[in-house]
Amino acid sequence: MRPAELDPLFVPITSYSGIGPKIADLIARALDRESGDDTRAVDLILLPPHRLIDRRHRPGVAFAQESEIVTLSLHIDRHMPPPPGRRNVPYRVLAHDETGEIALTFFNARSNWLEKQLPLGEKVLVSGRMEWFNGRASMVHPDRMAREGSDDPFPVIEPVYPLTAGLSPRILQKAIDAALEALPVLPEWQSKPLIDKNGFPSFGDSVARLHAPRDHSDMDPNAPARRRLAYDELLAGQLSLALVRQRIRALTGKPVRGDGRLREQLMAALPFHLTTGQIQAVDDILADMNSEERMLRLLQGDVGSGKTIVALIALVACVEAGGQGVLMAPTEVLANQHFATIMRLLENSGIRCAFLTGRTKGRERADVLEKIENGQAGIIIGTHALFQENVNYYNLLLAVVDEQHRFGVHQRLRLTAKGAAPHMLVMTATPIPRTLVLSAFGDMDVSRLSEKPAGRKPIATATMSIDRLPEILDRLRNAIDAGRKIYWICPLVEESDLVELMSAEKRFEWLKEHFGTVTGLIHGRMKADEKDTAMQDFKSGKTRLLVATTVIEVGVDVPDASIMVIEHAERFGLAQLHQLRGRVGRGDEASSCILLYKGPLGATAKARLSIMRQTEDGFRVAEEDLRLRGEGELLGTRQSGMPGFRLASLDVHADLLETARNDARHIVHEDPSLSSERGAALRMLLHIWRKDEAVRLLRAG
Ligand code: ADP
Ligand code: MG
């Protein structure tokens, strides 16, 4: 339960005047929330302005520069409404100050409103963007107008918030003001020594300053108010991770001790030798699982580095020990693929596998559930459905979560709140630097697969302007004739009026005209069975050119696909490009990747694409990406579904992250149920940063 003091912060934003469901959805988008329904006052309060408009500059008409934001103290000389019936002629108001004359220009203005705002013969303060044309000064639709000396002049420093199309800044500002108005005084959750050491203002003062910056120095991420809120955010994250971890550790695990017989069989059946990285990772995992303390390990390895086999060995070890293991994938497509791969590898092993997703229905479902419950199924593969209420395990020893590059840790770790207390292995393909591992996963043991399996040929990567499309088509024609398989990646599914990107569907139609029936299509809006069919056709070779959106990003394995074309490569994050590129170069054929861009490219875009040409090392790509764009993009892009930070920035606040981690550990150690006075305040912190999941774990424990 949320403490009642926080209620004013959790009113739905639709309760504010002027905000209906539609506008709420727009605001939700600006805030990166799922929907308007689940957007609350607190989310507005924690939305930092990204820049400010400074209206303090008052040079006088004659000295105001083109395009500058200026504030002018004007004497109103004359109103010039358009002639009747000529609506496209603007309404002009002539005015002057001691330095010169200016025309204030309005389109479609109501004259009685203007007469009130800019009364003839009076002095008025006007602020907006200056324009010069043929030596004449003008201002089109001034942003602000107020009678000189009025009690309610406009603010001279204005925060500007990130907006989404269709959302008016005034409406957003009004909602933020209303939310701030409702902010109660809250108890301090940070420790006194830390506050003193850093000179942190209180939460209330920090939030107030966040939205009412006094000048540019308040916009600095290291300004006291922003730094305080950044620390709050980091601590909330680290604390919730620490609580999850505590919960996982609290339930003792069952040691997994098998005789190695099944593992040996599996190894003998493998068509390759494990890499040293894989051997090391397997050793780490088996050692962890051999203990009563539950394993909580992250297996980090680039796409194609061979994480699946490592997981499978661990799963087989559980079966040997008389128990079960599950492998949970983020999507149906990927779950299916894991199932197919594993079934093949376990042929003749006597180990029984089961498959369970949301689509498993009726008798089949009942049958699978029974086998899970009576232990007939040793290895179970599927999606989230694996951890729904009615799934009961006979003896679950290990849960492997294939995150690929999505950081759903919080949700996924929920599974540990179930009675079973399996060892946990989380696999991720995002080669993230250490600080980011820490911020996204908290304290976890890490195994890394840094080398690619032997025999892989490098992927030749080229960048090309979309203008060279005809040439590319010729190359693809040759490749298809030579029996090769090609991915063609498009960034969007449908035509969107917001972003003019070539849609996958349109591109598919177009390519089909050139290449005919060997052309296939897969995208996120397709039904699951349509996706399966599309993947199967591509695997079997019925189609050879697969037009895809980023749905294929997540772990799809078609080893003989050897060419990838990525359209609008300049719009993808580097991490994402890297993931995508990892779909080729998986077999023993030499592979290539063509990054198509639409010029002209900015310097950063150029630098980013050139990194892709230079290296295939995921860690290097990630580090360069971090350097060029900041972690926000790396972790925070909506498309890739990774939670970013509002105020904390891992470049700027790296020192705070370490502190937050230690602080969180200390808190959980001293007050594991957050029941002290500070503990109660910390619960509020968790709610404010929307980490209620962690609070719920407290209750359960
Ligand atoms: P990812 O880490 O992306 O999940 P996979 O586990 O899907 O990678 O492995 C990619 C491919 O590499 C698979 O076809 C797998 O059979 C193969 N593979 C895994 N380990 C080795 C190895 N040691 N030697 C050769 N091929 C391997
Ligand atoms: Mg994989």
C-alpha cells in the first residue's frame, strides 16, 4: 500500500482541467509512460525541462539581433487590422521605444483581443523572437505580452520541456504547475551526512528549482537540485535492485549436484568444441549452483557468442540432479527457436522437453501443465507464461532468462517471488560497460563470453547512400541467384505522418516487384503464427530476401543468412545496429552488412556509422556509443525497451552511482524490511520513482 501522504502525487493527470484522455496520452508519450491512464502527477513533477528561455535580454529595438529572443518595452502607436475579407493579410501593430520602431505581426488574430493586449498609447512589455527584413524590425506572434507595471508580468526565465507532436507547451506547463501545487512536504529519505557532504537541497526545494531555474547554471546536471534528484533516482534504482536481490538470496537454493552423465552425452553430441569463454562460464555456473546460496548470475555475450549452449548445459545439469530447469525467452519467435534448437541437441538423450507460451491452449496446455507438475518434463521452454499463477513445478532448480538486450529485470525477477526458489541465470546480448551493468542490474555476478566461436568469418560492413539503390539491387540479384539469404531491415511498420520513413510493407511490395516470390515479410504487427510462417519460409529457403522490422533483432537464428541491408541506418542506435548485424555472420559463409543512409549526415551520425565499419567488437561499439551519445540513448531508447533515467546521467553522475550502490546495500543490511523512520521515507522514494514492485517484494517477505 502506498502511504496516504503520497496520494496527491498519484492523482491521474486527467483530473487536471484541460487534460482529457487524448492529451493525457500525448503527455504520457513525452514522459515515456505507457499510457495516459497510468500517468500521474508525480511523473510530471519529475520531468526535467531540457532547456530554458531567458527573457532578461532587453537591448532595445535598434540593437536587437536577428532571431534573438528579446524583451522590449514598447509604446503602442497604431493598430492596422487587415482590410475586411482579406484574412490572409496579417494584423499589424506598430510600436516604438527610444531606439527604434517595430511592427508586431499577427495572423488570424481577433482584433478585440489585440486591442486589449496592446492598448493604443500605452506601454507594453513584449517578448519574442526578433526578425529583420529590409532594415525593418518585426516580431511575429510575440510569446509574451504584459502591460508595463502590471502585477502579473510574465516570467523572465521559462523552462522548456520535451514535447510530443500535438501537445501544447501551455497545457503541459499548466499541468506541471498544478502538480507542483499539490506537492506535499515529505520526510527526508537521504541520510544527513550525505546531504551535508553534497550540499543537497530537500526534495521539495529541488523539485521547485528544477521547474523554476534561475539561469543556465541551474540547468547543469551537477547543479545542486538536479544532482540531488539524480541521486534520488539512482538510489531508488539501486535500492529496488538490492531488495530484489535480498529476496532472492533469502530463499535458499537447492544445490544442484548431478553425476555429469547427461552432460557428457550432450557434449559428445555437439558438432563443435566449446570456446574457453564458454567453458569458463559453464564452470562459474555449475560452481554457483553447487551451493545452497542461490545463484544470481548475468551471462553477457554478444549476439552469436553461443550463450544458448551454456544455458543448456546448466539446464541439463538440473535434470541430472533430478530436477527441472526453465528457459524463458522474451518473444514467441525466440522461444520457438530455442525449443527447436534444444530439441535437436537433446535428441536421443532421454531428456523430455516441454514448450509453454500464452498460445498453448486447451488440451495441449493441460497436458504440458501436467508434465511440468509431475516432473515428466525436465526442461521447459517458453515465454512469460512459464510463470503464471497456475503453473506448478515439480522441482524447479534453475530459471534461465534470455533477456537479449531488454532489461526487464524487475518484472522477470518477479518469478522468484513464487514458492519455488530456483537459481537464476540472466542472459543478455548487450555488451554494456560495467557502470551500466551496475545501474541496470545492480550487484550481480557476471560471466562474459568475449570471443566468437571459432570459424566465424568477419562481417564486411559498408555504408552507402540510399541514392545507390539500383546498384544495390544488382548485387542482391546476384546474391539471390547464388543461393544466398538476405535480411532487409526497415525501421517502421506503417506509414506514419510523423516520421517519413520507408515502411516495411511498402518496401516489401517494391522489392517483390523486383525479386518476385522469394521475397518475404515479417513485422511486429503480424500475428504470432504469421511470424512463425514467415520465419520458417526464410529458414527453409522458400523465401531468400526477408524484409523485416526490428522484430528479428531479438535472437533469431538463421545461420545461412549472410547479407543484411539496414535501411535508414542513421536512425538506429549503435547498440541496435550491432544487434541487428549479429544476425548474419553466424554460419561459415563470409557475410556482409550494408548500412543504407539518407544523407546528408551530421558529424555524429557519420562517426557512429564509421564505428560500425571499423569494428565488430560489441564492447567497443557500446563504449563508443556511450562516448558519442551518452547512456541515455544506449539504455533509454523506447524502441529497444530499455528503461533510461530521467535525471541521472551515467557520464556525469558516475560517482553518485557507486555511492548509491553502497548506500542501498547498507540500508538493506541495516533495515531489511524498511521499517525504521528512514525506511518509511525510503518507501516513499521507491513509490515516487515508480519502483512499487520492490515495495511489494517487501510485503511478500
Ligand atoms: P547467442 O549468444 O546469440 O544466443 P547462440 O547461442 O544462438 O548465440 O549461438 C549462435 C550459433 O553459434 C549457434 O548456431 C550455435 O550452435 C553456434 N555455436 C555456439 N557455440 C559454438 C562453438 N563453441 N563453436 C561453434 N559454434 C558454436
Ligand atoms: Mg541467443
